[in-house]
Amino acid sequence: MAAPRPLSGFPELLPEQRVVEQHVLDVLRHTFELYGFAGLETRAVEPLSVLLRKGEIDKEVYAVRRLHAEPVEGEAADDTLALHYDLTVPFARYVLENAGRLQFPFRRYQIQKVWRGERPQEGRYREFLQADIDVVDRDGLAQHHDVEMARVMLDALSRLPLPGVRLQVNNRKLIEGFYRGLGIDDVAGVMRVVDKLDKVGAEEVSRQLRDDVGLDERQAAACLALPSASGPDVAFADRVRALGVEHPLLEEGLTELLAVLEGCADLRSERVEVVADLSVARGLDYYTGTVYETRLTGHEHLGSICSGGRYDALASDGTTTYPGVGISFGVTRTLAPLLQRGLLSSSRSVPTCVVVAVVDEERRAASDAVAAALRARGVPTEVSPTAAKFGKQIRYADRRGVPFVWFPQDDGSHQVKDIRSGEQAEADPASWQPPAADLRPSVDTAG
Amino acid sequence: MAAPRPLSGFPELLPEQRVVEQHVLDVLRHTFELYGFAGLETRAVEPLSVLLRKGEIDKEVYAVRRLHAEPVEGEAADDTLALHYDLTVPFARYVLENAGRLQFPFRRYQIQKVWRGERPQEGRYREFLQADIDVVDRDGLAQHHDVEMARVMLDALSRLPLPGVRLQVNNRKLIEGFYRGLGIDDVAGVMRVVDKLDKVGAEEVSRQLRDDVGLDERQAAACLALPSASGPDVAFADRVRALGVEHPLLEEGLTELLAVLEGCADLRSERVEVVADLSVARGLDYYTGTVYETRLTGHEHLGSICSGGRYDALASDGTTTYPGVGISFGVTRTLAPLLQRGLLSSSRSVPTCVVVAVVDEERRAASDAVAAALRARGVPTEVSPTAAKFGKQIRYADRRGVPFVWFPQDDGSHQVKDIRSGEQAEADPASWQPPAADLRPSVDTAG
């Protein structure tokens, strides 16, 4: 075949970039497991009926079909399969399917690819990795989990080689209560229009609220005033109340949002901001309370890199409901642009710490033995693929960023060379250990 | 929605089963990295034209299409996408696409799901995990890599909680040379028929070789005699030569197969068998030399759990060819049946090592502080979701297999209980450490 070209929207990484991604995935997993989340994977496909039940994203779904599909016994036509577009909907389905075999409250993390047929652009891909944490319970889910999800994800993000983050929290009950307190019935319609504030500006939003949704002057003005009550501390609640709107749902939302803000107060640092952002609504319509978004400092144009919220009714079999709260980190969405700009890099493109040189092909076994001894103590080691001149074997290591080259000597002794410094010393394959910092590739941030 | 049912062929694991799978994946990755293989992932989809170029598997491919696809600029109709059915073909495409940015020889491991629209049955799934290692070089690839791939995979398999394995090695040049030495031209036709030996028996194979492929009595008898020359040591070569067939390609194949067998001799153990199996041909037609299959002792009905071989011409852009050799372990294919029969299990369903009890909701912060202290030293810890009676909080831990429950005392001291033995002792959250064996879930084999 002719040299193939990349598929737009389906990013692939070079080995040295994958080292960075793998490091990030390891940190996420380590952090989630420290908090007791069980690792889980669901299948890549769901029946279309499951995927389309929630959210207005039918245009984004990829349907999947056997190339030469014949009618298969027991497979009805409405069982069309499609690739999942997020990890929350499949998780809700998994919980319902396995409810009898799970322990509730059930905490899981899930790191998998998802697919959306969006028009590709920076920060928007057709195939991308998400890392989700969720907790679901049966019938009712304690409110303190809304705080916990934010804390766990902030802990994970702060361990990553990323710029600072700003967690923006809001509450759907607060918004809905506020609108209802104003006498508005078309809550969803108002949300949709106010959501465009950043894009079209206040004047146009006000016009649409009056002309398209049918609000009066006072209602439209109040809807526009709500986002400006946002702020980094609990004082936001006073600013909301000062708007003079009253509704029980508004109070409930305020209490819940205050709890999240207070519960995360001690996590604030130079790199972590937590704010009540009353303009955050989240597109997917399964959220019922707390909603989260997250911006990466200096990369706000990427949009929210980490989003989620509480969904009290997503998983229900008609008899029992399994309310949940979760948050999802867009791994690809965050890393791909940073990798592309060289803002994240790794010290080498391979796990290899040592390349053992080969004197000549007849003595390859001696080099294999050195490698085996080093591997037995956990040192990632390759044997040179050729018995070329030592200069060429050193270049083999150097091009991959491998720090050490090992030379078996004719007299049975051994030399190991740090090819960065040129320093060379005698070494014993049965005991030599590299400096801890050199054992694995390191990840570096620039800029 | 009503409680959903499983999709046949798309296996999903319960949390305690996923612990086993994750352990297996960790061991594979650790082993592959010890040998210097770079971790890599490719996108899940390939253009149909790439997938159908090799192998006779068009009926198994899942095509992928946006549900409401509109003609998109720059997307030709022949760019239909499909899910990859293995990891070798996408890897070959990746190598061609990125050849200018990779260092050769290039060694990578790849652990990903693949999809095939096969009729589901035990050991055959529609979505399943594969773990591949391959090395590719430019123009030519040294023969010692054929030995290396077998050694690395045997090392990995022997670290897994599995019964013994038998690696069966053959060589396509040996088979082809043997047939050509007999004066046979339709090599592929003969291979296809001989491949049915296990299923239809010698008499029927002999009949088909004569009636369908057109061999004479002597040729058919020799083709049937070749597999019986198989054996666990280098004596197989004498038995092949005793059949009296001569051809340069046969000699080449014999030399290569001898090298693999001798190169793996020291790995033989109670749990590892390595044999020259002259009946192994492998279905996919891109193999050109060494071919590998692997049987799991006591589970031979699963077929080959680990297969691969050398492909000298799979990746070529017309100017440059990138020969490779690799081997692929069927993770799902191997684990799913063992998990289903309870032959593999984990000590707990969560990573959690300690559950910190909550005295009452007002004192949840004290329990949170204990958990933070334990996590800071790497101990996976949960705080009890409710301040229920201690008996109920202990049951929360017990049902998940969590070994320890921690009780903050009113006087500021702390007690930790091993709920398996009932033993309870005073402990300091700033220094207490669980026994190393309890820190992570363990994986147990039964039977």
C-alpha cells in the first residue's frame, strides 16, 4: 500500500508521546485506587436505544454493523449497536444489568476510549480517552459524595504534569429554582439560551429570552444577573439571595453548592482554584443537582477538560432507582494539544534503561545473560540488535534516549557507560542498579 | 429502562473479576517493558481497504458509520471505516504512516480490544482484549528476533496465574519448501486441506488432497507424514529429512525452526513446553516464516491462546519494506473461561485496604483526616459512606473483602481491626502500615 495518511479526529501518539499519556493514566489509576474506586471496563458498544435515551447527541453516534450481516436468530432489528459516546450511560446500564451482583454504594473508575462523530478541531476528537469516577447507590445517595468526587479528581489533577486548574461548580436545582422563583416554566429553554452568553453576548441573550422564550423584561434581566453572582467563596450565596428570588428548590441548590465549595476549601492552592460558577449548566440533560466543569489555566480555549455532575434518575429499572454522581477527565482532549505544542515530553521513547552491547554475534549469548541478570532485578534492558561497531550501538541507545550502554569485556569483567555524561565504570550485572530517577522514563513540562 | 440483558459475544467482568484481568495486564506490561518494548495504542478504526487487504476475514469485520452521516468534504466513499480485528494490521499501517519518525528496529507492545463478528462461543468473542509484542525493522530483520519474541512471551506467560503452556512452533518456509520439493504448486490449497487434519481425520484429508487439489498418491502420503515428524527437540529435523524431500526453502525453514527450538531450550520447565509442531500453519496469509501457536494445559479445547509469526512483507509502501515478527496473547480468550469457572479469583472486589468507620456525621471530618494520612503513605482507603452502627460499617468492608476497619476513638486514639481474624490493636494513622500482602488485592488460582 502507499504510505497511509492520518484520519482526522482519530489522534495517534508517537512512542515518546505515549510515555507521557501512560504516565498520566498511571497517576489517575493510582489516585482513584487510593480512594477505593474499583477499576471497571464496559464493552465499546451499546444498543442504540440505550444511547439515544439521554442527551441530544444522536448526530454524533457511530453505528456499528457486521460488514456482511445476515439476520441472526435472537437479534432483533432494533438491536442496532453503536459505539458509546461517554462512559456514564454505559456505566448506568452496567449497574442496572448487574445490580444483584454489586455492593452499594458502588464506586468505580473507568478509563476507556469513547467515540463521537463531531467535526474534528483542537480539543475535539472523534476517538478520545476519558477517565471517569462515579459512585452510585440504591434509592438514595448521600450528599457528601458530591464533595468527594470533586476532591478526588482535584487530587488526581494536582498530581499530573499540568498547568493550574479551575474547578467551576454549579447546581441544577439552584438554576431551576431560581427560574421557577421568577415564574418561568420553560426552564430548559432558558438554560439553552443563557448557555450562549459567552458566544453571543448579554444583549443578544436578553433579546432571545424575551422574543424566543417569551420572558418579560424583569425575568430576562434576572436570568442575566444570576451568572454575575459567581465567585470563589461562600459569599456568592449572599449575592444570589440579594437578587430577591425565592423558591424551595433554589434554597436546596444553594445549600448543596455551599457544601461542595466549603468541602473543597482546603484544596485551594497556587494551582487549584474552586469557584461557584452560576453560568455552568452542562449540555447532557441527565444531571439533576451538582454540576462540575474545569478549565486549564492558560488553555481556557480548550473548554472544560473535566466535567460531570449528579444524576439522580439516570439508572432506573422502573422499580429501583440508582442515583449517582461522577466526574470525567478528558485525557485526550487535555493531553493531545499539550503534546502537539511540545509542552509535555518524556525523557525517552522506550522503557529501556540499559542497552547491552554485543561484541560479535558468536558472543550474543553473553550479552543476553547480562540482560537477564539486570531484568531479574527490575531494570528494563535490551540487547543490541546488531554486533555493529560500538559507536553505532551507542547511537542505537542515544536515539531512543536510553541512558546506559553496557559492555561485556573479554576478560569477563563489565563496564557500564552513562552516555549522557560519557562516564564509564566497572559494574557487576548481579548487583548494579541505575539511579532511581533513571529506572523509568521521566515526564517533563515546558513553558 | 427495563433491566438490560448481556450482549452475546461482548463479555463484561464484575469488579472482582476485573481485578484478576488488571493483574494479568499489569504483569504483561511489566514483562514487556523489562525487555524494552514501547507501549503503543492505535485508533480502533481503520479504512476498510487496509483491513481487507490481508486475510480472508471480510465476513468478520464490523463497519462503523455516523448515524446521520452527511457527505463530508475530503471523505471519499471508499474511506468506509471498520473496527480493527487484530493489532498486527493496524501496527503495520502505523509503522508505514510514521516510518520517518520511528527508530528501527522498532519494538512495541500493544494491549487493546479488537472486534470480530464471529458466532459467539466459549473462547470466541466479538469484542476481546489482545496483548501483542512485535519488532519490525527496515529492509531486513535479524533472525534472532524470532527466538526473542517466543522467549519474551513465555517469560510473560510463566509469570501469570495460569496452568502450563505448550508453545508450538513451525515455519512456513519449511512447509512450502517441503511441498515444492514434492513438486506441488498449489501450496496454499494443500495447507488449507492439511489444516483440517484434526477435524476430519487422515483418510478424508488424503482423499481431498488427491480429488480436490490433484496430488498423486505419493505426494498426499508425504503431506500427511510431515506433521508426524513433530517433536519437542531438535531430532524433529532428522525425521523431516528422513522423509526424503529436498528443497532449498525446506532447508531454510528447518534451520530457522531449529534456531527457535534451541534458543528456547533453557526455558522448558514443569509449566512450559516448547515443541516443533509441523501441523501449525496459521490462517492469516501474511506470515512468511516462523509461526507460533500456544495451548493451555488442560484447556486445549480453547484452541491457541497465543499466536503469531514472522511477516516479511506485511508493511510495505512500495519502496521500502518493513519485515516484522510478533506474537499475540488472547487475554479475554484465556481469562474469560477461567473466570467463568471460578478457576481464577481475587481476594477482594475493590482496591481498598482500610475502611475508616464514621462515629457520627458530625465527626466525618475526623475519619476523612485518618484516610488522608493513610493515603499519603500509599494505603488505599475509603471512609464509610454512612455513620450506621459499627456492625453495619464492618459488613460494608466485609462484603467487599476489605481486610481492615479503622475506628477513631473519642479520646483521640485509634484502633484498627483485622476483620478476618477479629484482632484489634491501637494504631497511629501517621505510621501504621498493613502487611505488604494486604496492601493490594491478591489473585488466587483454584483447581
